[in-house]
Amino acid sequence: MGWGLPTTVEVAGQTFAIRSDYRAVLDAIDALQDEELPQAWRLSTCLKILFPEYEKLSEVGAEAALRAAMEFINLGRPLPENQPERIALVHWDTDVQLIAPAVDKVLGYSCRACAYLHWWDFVGAFQNIGKGLFAQVVAIRDKRARGQALDKAERAFARENEELIGPVTRLTKEEEEFFRRLGV
């Protein structure tokens, strides 16, 4: 793979451009998780967002395109076959006010103000978020999800910042099956 950042993906032996800016990928993920849309619309909306030449995908099939898109989102790595049920600790849509400043700190500039930031660079910055408000919120969500006790300082923080931490949410059976079939 090398040091390059891909802007195309292979779908059934054909090369297609993919929108690689992190905002497009987050929009596609949001579409996949939109409970108000029927599953077929979620999938087609995701593909419409990610593939500028969406109409040409009919030649290769939506399933192959979706698999290529999911591998791109997964940083080019093959998708795991069987993933155990996971609790969502990060809410991309509602945590933006926590995520963006933390990513900005890693990048050294504003991700929201920049014209383009490749998804893989965004994920790299996200994965390198150190200590801070967002990390503290996710750590408390994780402990709550696992049923672990919070220490005194964490309990106080959680009481004072419940709107940031929010309730523990589990994926529905339908969502689990959907993401299992996608391999994500």
C-alpha cells in the first residue's frame, strides 16, 4: 500500500473514485446508522455519498461496492468475518464538539476549517487522541457499558457532565445483523 492515500477503490475489477474527505465518510456512516430510513435506503444513501459515479455501480453491483466502501472506511484492511456485539462509545453525530477539538490538537490545525482531510489521516489523528475531555467521556462510557464501577472523581465528573456522557446505548438486533452482514 505504501504511503499514499487512496482516492479510488477496486469494485469487481473496476476502479471507482471514492469521496475520501472525512466529512463524506462520516456522512456515509451517519446514513448507515439512520434508524428512520429503511435498510435499502441506508445502503444506497451511503453509496451515493461515497461514490461520485454512483449510477455506474449498477454495472458491478451494490454489494461489491458496499464491501469496497467498508474496506476503505476500515483503512484498507479486510473486514472481520464475525464481530462480537459492541456498544457504541463514540457518537459521531452528537460528539462532534468533543471530537473535533481533540483531533485538532493532534493535527495542529482545525479539521473543520480545512478544505480537505483524507479519512485515513482523520482516523489516524482520532486514534492518537491523548488525555482530555473526549477521552474522559469515552472512558466513563466504556466503564458504564462494561458494568465497572467509576471511581470518586469519575462519578463526580459524570454527575456534572451527564449531557456529554449520555446513556449507554446498545445496537438493536436489526442493526447488529445489518453490520454483521457488512462485516463491520
